[in-house]
Amino acid sequence: MKIRIRRFDGSKSWWQDYEVEAKERDTVLDILLKIRERQDHTLAFRHSCQMGSCGSCGMVINGKPSLACQTRVLELKTELIRVEPLYNFPVLRDLVVDLTGFVGKHRAVKPWMIRRNPEELEDASSEFVVTPQQNMSFVQFDYCIMCGLCDAACPTMALDPLFLGPQALAQAYRYVADPRDEGLDDRLEVLDDAHGVWRCHFAGSCSYVCPKGVDPAKAIQFLKKDILKRRLFRSKKESSSPATLPKVEKVPDNAPHPPPFDYKFEEVSQA
């Protein structure tokens, strides 16, 4: 079979084709390993567990961000396989991308347990109990392996490099939804921002490519709801006087009525 790889050496980029003998159960990662071991020792790519747990081998395969270790050659059903580095990431070499900004955005949402009294985490008098029903509200978003596929598939990431991205936002909601966490206010400065949760346009591509079924798009919508609820709570708390309705002038009885809208419906053929 033939595989076409996007190469990059730090100064220029080009496509390079390889022909490889593949077995029926070979994955794209198996093919890349064969190329590096037998044909081209300079080919650079990341991999580690080879079982879909570490997220290291994330790359774009036939136009879709995927894990190379979980993508079987026969399932692609194409004579030519095209492999590229992840979109929306700076490329270091060949299929290796720079994850510095990705990890920085992840840390910016404070993905750890926050309590109003920090001493409770160090010297708790009892354990923080979570019921099975409460656990089901956030455990789905705890399966993230930080592979970066969701950020590579996000169209907003391509337009706004300052956008936090679906991975960071989904992990923020994982802790916001946790009943043991009390850190929403500490995260609002980053989340409730023009480049934060409101920059998401709900394309849903992040959830489509997630290899673990985390569904970042759903997490972001839940996060928007929680932030809006906190906004309303703050506005009511900070208001010292009851809200007053705007003054409306009375319309005279003999005032002329405005003309009605002239709706025009176009006939649609049933062909």
C-alpha cells in the first residue's frame, strides 16, 4: 500500500510517498514504525502506549484528527493514506507538534480540586462523599487523555489562537460539575471571557473526533449554563434595591395603529 506523509524539517514542508507491505490488522502507527525502521530513519512522530491510552500518536489521517494506534488500515478503505500533523498546532518536525500552548491553556482553567478552605484538602476531618448519581454528572469528562484531537478539529481554534479550546473547557467543567469543588469563581476570569467559553460556536467537531467519548461540546454548553447562573446570582446579590420597570408612556386611544406586516409566502414545489 502507499502512504503519503507531510514532512517538515523546520524550514520547509513537503509531501513524501512510501510504499509498505501491510498486514490485515496493521494500524497506521504500525505502518509508520515500519517506515522508520526499514525505509527512513529520519521520520519523526510521537507514540508510547500503542493502545489508545496515552494520546501521544494523535495526527490527521485522511483529513480527520485520529489516534494512529487505533486507526486500522483496512477500516480506511482507501488505496492511499494521507497523514499530516495535527491542525491548529505549531509543527516542530514532521508529525510532531508543539504542545506547550495546549498544556498552558489546560493549566489556566485550574484543573484540580479547589475548596474555599484550602486546609480541608490537607487535613480533612472526613472524606468528601460523592454519590453514584453525582459521579455520573461529570465522570464522562474525566476520561480525557489530552491527545489534542478536539483542538485540532475545532474551527474556532483555527481562527482565534487565544481561544482556550474544547479540551481545556471540558476539563474546567469536569471540576465545576464535581460537588466537592468550590472553585467556579476562581476560574471565571479565564472562562467568562471573549476568548473563553463564549467563543465556542457549537460546531460539535470536537466531540466527533474524541477517541474516548468525552463529548467536549456538551461540557462547554453545560459550562455556559453554570456561568450564566452565577452571573444572575451575583447580579441579584449585588443589587441593593428591587429592580424597577422602565416608565412607559400611555398611548392615546385615538392614536393610529401601525400597518400590519405584509407576509408573502413562496410556494415550494413537492418535487
